[in-house]
Amino acid sequence: MENGTVILVGATTENPSFELNSALLSRCKVFVMKPLDDDALEKIIRRAEKVKERSLPVDDEARQTLKDLADGDGRYTINLVETLFDLVKEGTLLNKEGLLKIMQKRAPGYDKSGDGHYNLISALHKSLRGSDVDAALYWAARMVTGGEDPLYILRRLTRFAMEDVGMCDPNAVNIAISCWDAYERLGSPEGDIAISQLVIYLATAPKSNSAYKAWGNACKTAREYGTLNPPMHILNAPTKLMKQLGYGEGYQYDQDLPDAFSGQNYFPEKMARQRFYIPPERGFEREINKRLAYFDRLRREKNMKKNPIPDKKDE
């Protein structure tokens, strides 16, 4: 293949990025075969009419419906045209309703284990993130009617509730688990309504990935400062020796204080205070922002009392 000794031609319905190894793929030119458009399907129909030496026995609306049924598949178009020529007597003209009576609608195109699987779940996820409830319902329905495992969809929706709705609506995870549980109890088709309910709830919920980003930031810092010990005052001292070594010394039990907040340091002593969680001003996180601001103010006030600014006369 490298020098042209061998010319390899292959065809696959799978995504080459997943199914071919990188060495082979890098030496190939990939052509993506897309569904045929209306003009191309019309050319196929006209060729068939020329071969049969008769017009397709349908009116204009039914002709368009036939192309819609084919959904861009040339081979399927030929099958439909052959069926019409075989079943409909010459001189008869079918309308849309007559066509649909004798034509079986094509099964939804969906590959549960390949490219279609990932494309449709991506479309569902991004429609939810964009708060487009109708588009999200469409993609979820496409997956279900295409034969996707509903439990896979529910698992991904639960992940979405945590990653993209998060603390903006903490109840989203509870709704997701409840709908998941309802589906497992009912099964299809009754349980499909649980999928619909969850899709609608998540699409219309306020969005925030603050918890997702906070966890990523915390993990990154944990890898950078992974050897630092907790400060001594928050370590338990179950033995006499540990007490003598200073374990737990100076620890303040927050609930014993009037405002239930000590403002003590809980980060390693050799590490500056970090801010991982930054909530937006949306949904429930508006209230969380108020709490964080309250805790920050108390922490500053308590630190000021411990470390007052020296008076100029004392300097």
C-alpha cells in the first residue's frame, strides 16, 4: 500500500476511526457515503420508469412520500418502486393514503453498537444541554424506537443530571433515579413515559456544570499536592501518645459555637487556601452563593480577631 504495489479497496458500514487500526487508516483515503438527496432518488425512479416503459403509478404527493420513506437509501428506493410496479395495475394512480396502505414503513435507521449509537446519544445530550425539550424528546424517541436499551439511556440521563444540571437543581438526580427505578419496575411500553418525564425535566431545568468542574479542579490539585498531611488540629487523637504529639490540639467543634462556624483552616498547612467550587447565579446555586459569601465573611472576621492589624503607634 505504501508504494502502490497493492491497491486496497474496502467498504464498511462501521466508522473506520473505530474499526481500522491507525497504521492501515493512515495509508487509506476515506470516502464517506452519505444518504442520497431527493434529486438522486428521483433519478433512480426515472430510470426505473424508463426500464419498465411506464410511469410510476402514484400522484405527485405519493411520489414524494415514497422518497421520504426511502430516507436516502437508493437500494430501498428500488425495492419500493419494484413493489409498486408488481402490485398496482397499469392505469391505476395511487394517492398518499393508498401508497401507505400497501407500503410498509422502513424501520428507523439505528446501529446500537456503532456510529449511530454514539451520534444519537451525543445529539440527545447536547439538546438537553441546550434546553431544547422537543429536540431532546425526538432523539430519545429515535433511540428507543431503534431498539436501544432504555436502561442505557436512563444511565446517561442520570449522568447528565449530575454533570450538566448539578447543584443548580439538586433534585434532578433524585428525579433521574426515580424514573430509572420506575422503568425497571414497569418495563416497556409503560415505563417509556419515565424516560419522557426525565427528558422533559432535565431539558427544562437550569444548567450548571460547577460540581463537575469543581471535582476536576480538586483532583488536579490533589495530584499536585498529594503528599501533604492534614493540619494537626483536625486529626483525631485516640491514644495518649497522639495527644502528646499534638494531634487534635486547638480543634474547635463548630456546633458548639454561637454561629456554628469556627473558620479554622482545613487545608494542609503548607498549602494556600483553594477555591474549587464556583457556582453561577442560576437556580438553587443563587442560594449557595449567599451561603458561601456568609461563610467567607465569618472566616475573615474570625481571622481578623486572631491576627489583628497592628496599630501604627505600636509599630
